[in-house]
Amino acid sequence: MIQRCSPLLLGFVLSAPLSAQAADWSDVGLLDLTGQEVEAAELFAGGPYLITYTGVGCPIAGKLAPRLQSIHEAYPGVRFFGINANPQDSRESIAEDVRELGFTFPVLRDFRQELTRSLGATTTTEVFLFDGAGELRYRGAVDDQYHLGTARPKPTRTWLKNALDAVLEGEPVPVDATEAPGCALTLLEPEELPETVTWSSDVARIVQTSCQNCHREGQVGPFSLETYEQAKGWSKMIASVVEDGRMPPWNADPHFNGVFANERRLADSDKAALLKWIDDGMPRGNPDEDPEPPSFADGWRIGEPDAVFAMQDRMRGRGALPEEGFSVPREGVVRYQYFTAPTNFDEDKWVQAIEVKPGAADVVHHVLILIDDSEASRFERARQLDFRSYFAVAVPGDTPSVFPEGYGKKLPKGAKLVFQVHYTPNGKERSDRSSVALKFCEDEPEYEVITGALFEEDLRIPPGEANHEVRARKRIWRDTSVLGFFPHMHKRGKDFRYVLHNEDGTSVDLLRARFDFNWQESYLYPEPRVLPKGAHLEVIGHFDNSAANLNNPDPEAEVRWGDQTWEEMFIGYYDYVRPIPGSEDR
């Protein structure tokens, strides 16, 4: 029963006895400060135990903290649990508050406010003492020293200590309920409470959709994100690259959101959920609710290929490669290497999908595949074998080339494939035999896909220049349907634009994008875009040759055109199509 008290204590002592019924925590969940969800029934099993509320920034809660900690140390036979039910307090802010207040007992988040509603807690200083049978024996204030706006020099009533002594001695508690002056708890409606983001319910799907295509065993991502444990282990790195927009890799300006079919930008809602999950401590959720792992094609992402060609011979009569492939040194600079592979087809082939696969992905920066058609004219053969066009490409982060139905690239009969490979030694012994897989069109297509380019070879980038501009421009001589763009620069590349200048004097940006040498990508339209006859296509880029560019090999050098990464290139590739003669009659 409640002890009668003097008028000075009115408002501090409740007017009804506590129920002797044991608490039922079967449907109550809490989050620890690592973000793991724990069941209250399991956490509070056994007794006696004390639940003490707290809140970041509450003055009375802060003043009572040293006393609560000393009581905790003085009563080792009682388990203490701090509870924060403030929806505005983040996991990190609570953890910092706990550190500064010096609590050595666990503090948990009542993130759904289920415990708070069950207890009827109202302030950030309220305590709840349960005995060994799990029955509530005292609720209310620690003592009578602090009240809103006032404070005694020292407490005159030590209600919590008295209750603890009574429970441990098996005696009735002299005062079993008081009011606890403190900061009022805000209880939200259930629909207003922030959702708990867990791996099972939210994050696994996001990672599967937006990350695992690259971040899985054998792919270009430097580590795998195929399990909860892997994602949790890399969570700080994930938060860093997601927050600043570096991952998933998509460098197009936000103005072009939704324009390109291969957009890898993380949806705002998914980004918020992923960052909240990390901020909350990476809650696991129920493993039984994990989504099914995605099914990725074994080997080739384009599916079962019709033909595969691997590097076979060194160019210029330097002989066949050994069985293990080209030996990449542990260190140093490796100039671009050229290899060939015969196709030996006795008829032209039309290719609908192409995928290039490095043999030693960790040391192959890129592979450019050209066509050497000995039957072609001198002009056409020269065009095929220089940088202005290519048959296929593999660069960091880009995806296989899959053309729409009715479109295909031509592989002339008897042609050789020429592999231009850029190796970047990483301190390990590696052997490489890169290869390319092809899927042929079922029928001869209506349109041939051709890779063209705008470029500026006369590069002279001054030392220290942070925003050196380069342009190239060409006239569109006939209506031209474009499938997509692929900008190319080296380590000083900063940004890239494709601009269409119409005959009427208007201009429109077709693409604006940041350039990242370590993660290059193409930008593909869902449907071909027509560039009208008489218009001009222009590419504009900027180079950062200053010391502020951490990728810059030498800020004091004047930079010219060249193959190597310490040199530069400025190429605006684009895939366009032209009707195949006779296709209109089919």
C-alpha cells in the first residue's frame, strides 16, 4: 500500500496501489545500440530488474545519471536497463549520451514505444522495479531532489533505494508509486512511428537489386555483398559511398534521372532506408523473412553465348600466347598490349549481344576489341583498327552490350578480333587470357549498329589547370538514330557533355555527367533518339590537372594525347544505326 505523506510530497506520490500481476512482455521488442532487435520477454527474464527511462538532452535525466549509476554499482544483485523512447533520438546520439553520462548498464531504444505504452511511462526519469517473480514492486522517481524548475540541495526521500532494499529482503515496499518529474515522453500514434528498417524486410532487397550485380563472387566489385554478415561488415564503407552518391555508380546529372534505360541510380527512398538501417546499427530482422537470393546467370551475363573467342596470338608476328595467357608483372607500367583471335566464319555474322570478360579482372583496367577485316577497303580497315570505333569494350563498371531486336553489329566473315588490353599491376602475379562472348541475331537485322566518335587529339592541358575545357563538334549529314553514349577520358577527366545544336539555333543537352576513370559507363536510351539532318553534335569536357585532383599523376606536367593513364584522351563515343541495304524489302 502507498504510505501517506506530508503535503510537501503531494503530486509526487500516486494514489493507487500497484497490481501484483507479473508483466507480460511477449509482444514487446527493443533495439540495442548496435541496432539488433531483442525481445523484451527474453531480455527481462529472471529478476529482480530495474527499468529506468532516460532521454538525450533532458536536464533532470542528466542530473540523475550519476546517482543512477552509483545505485547500479551498489546493488549488483539487480539488473539495470536504461530505456530511451524518444522518437527524435538517433542510435548514435543515444550511444554518445550513454558514454558521456557514464552508464555501464545497457541502454535500449523502445523504437515502437511498445514497452512505454505497456508500462504507462510518462517521463524520462521514471523507474520501474520488478522482483524475482517478475512483478512490478515500485514505479516513479529515484528520489525527491529534482523537480521541474526547482531542486533541493540533497534528497530527503530515497524511494528507489528503499524499494530496492525491501525487494532484496523480501519485505513490502514502503512507498510503491510516486510521480517522476522529468521531460514528458511524446507517444506517437502507431502510424506515425518510424518504421524499423531491417535486413530481412528492406535492405536485402535493395542490396540484391542495386549492388549484387557487381558485388558478388567473381564480379568486378572489390568485395561481396551477398549475405547479411558481409553487408554489415562493410556498412561504414557503404554509408560513405552511398551518402555522397558514388555508389551505385551512376554519374549522370540528376537532370537526366529517368532518361536512360541502364540507369543505376539508387532511388531516394532506397537510399534513405539503407542509410537509416546503417545508422540504426544494421538490424538483422527475421532470417525466415529474407527474400530469395537473385538468380544470376552462371558465367556470362548475356546468357548462353553462340560463340566465345579468347586472346590467342600476340600481334605483329610475336607468336601465340602460352596456355595460361599473358603474364602480368607484379609492378611497373605495362604498355597497351595487343592480341588477336581468328573467327574463321565463312559468312558475315550479325551480333545482337556482346560481353567482354577479363581473364584477370583485378589487373585488367579495360579491354577494347577491334575488327581486322582483311577484305575491307584500306579506308574501312584503318577505321576499324583505330580508336574512333570499336566492336566491343569492357571498362570498370560498365555492362554488356545488348541491342534491341532488329539491331546488330556486323562481324565480317573471316575477320580477326583484335584485343587491346590495358593492364594495371597490383603487386600480385597474374596471368590473363581475356575473352568475348557473342550471341547472334536470329534473323538478319534491319539496322546495323555502328560505334562512332567525336574526339580532339590536339590536347594541351596546362600544368595546374583545374578546369581546362576541350570541345569537339561534327555535322549530322542525315537523320541519325542514336542508341547511347560512352564518354572516355583518363585520370584528369572531370566531366563530359553531349550537346545537340539544331539548325534553328536552339540547343539541347543530351547528356551531362561527371567522369570517373575508375568506374566508366555507357548511357543507353530505351528507344533510339533521332538526331536531325543539319544539326551539329558537340562534346564538351573539362580536365582537372591541379594538385587538388588526387588522381592526378603529375600536376606540374603539360598533358598531351596518349594511351597511358598519365596521358589523356578526349573521346565522345556514340552508337548509331543505319538501315541494312535490302532490309526494307524483307
